[in-house]
Amino acid sequence: EAQVTQNPRYLITVTGKKLTVTCSQNMNHEYMSWYRQDPGLGLRQIYYSMNVEVTDKGDVPEGYKVSRKEKRNFPLILESPSPNQTSLYFCASSLGRIPNTGELFFGEGSRLTVL
Amino acid sequence: AQSVTQPDIHITVSEGASLELRCNYSYGATPYLFWYVQSPGQGLQLLLKYFSGDTLVQGIKGFEAEFKRSQSSFNLRKPSVHWSDAAEYFCAVGGNTDKLIFGTGTRLQVFP
């Protein structure tokens, strides 16, 4: 089954404790992206990647890191989480460039709480 | 600046009633427009998209949307809502960049 898989789905952590949210897709997609969803703000893009070893900042990259060492994986790293990073995070992928392919496939989300 | 506005935060309709969710966009170039649906506890799923051509586009689950360039709008419609349509709906705009700009969403509640 074609899917985007995120782990963990739920996480409660404390300020400053490094964490990684993994994202994996099995569709051989080139494009991958991370979003955060907050009430009243919709989805905001954190980082995206056009292909292996190619990443770029989205609208809200501060406090986050990503890497794209393999085509299928795109982990989101919070080196020193803070309470303002409490949010619902989505990983998404697309076959190619967004305007051309038009469809993002989303994971089920990872709800992160930073105390 | 590029932006998407969904004026209605929350809409409530009765099952079987018609539905229209509003979306207005601001985009300097030719826009590509999308509607996504997010069911509770799930990720987003594409309902429909508009790239060019016929301004009335059909999507999944009986939804349609109409692109009106003069009004910078891309409203989503459904003639008869089902209880399973209760979800949050997001409009998004893209173009010649590698990102989609999402609206803040409209939460749809359906009463029996």
C-alpha cells in the first residue's frame, strides 16, 4: 500500500531533549516536506526536499533540522525542543515538483508536546 | 504576497443540505488551486485540483469547485452533504515555486 509513515504518532517530551520524528514513503517520490499545523494558522511548511541531499527552508524553519540521505526517508530533528514547538506535524511527499504533479500525500501526523 | 483566505472557520449544515466552502487567494502568477480534506486523526487527502482549462472541476466524494479568476476565488461545493463529510477542509494555492500555501481551514460539522 502506498503510504507515508511517521513515527512516533504521539510524543511528550521536555524542553531541551533532542528528538527525531521519522518519515518514510514507499512511493519513490522525489519531493518530501514537513509541515506543522496549529489552530488558526493552518499548515505551515518547515522544510522541504527536492531530492536526495537537497533540502531547503520553508516558512518556519527555526529550531528544526532535516536530512535527506535516502530518497525514502526525511527525518525532522528538533535539537533543543521548546514549548512553542508543541504542534501537530505532518510529513508529505509528491512524485515531483508540486506545481507539476499537484498532489501531496500526507502521513497521519505526529502530535508533539514539549513541556 | 501570496496568501489563501478561508473566511469561515466553522460551518454547520444538516445532512442532505448543500454546501459551499469559500476560498480566496492572492497570487501573482497563474495559480494552481487545491482543496484538501482532513478527517479526524488523519492526514490530508486531495479532493480536487485546478491547473487550467475548464473552470469547474470535479473531485472525489462528490465535491466540485469553481475557479473564478475575476473574484480570485475557488469555492468548494457539494449538492448534498453526508455525515461522513464532517472534517476540516483546506484550500491551497501553488504556482511556479515548490511549495503550497495553505489556508487556515474550515471545520465542517454535519447534523443528522
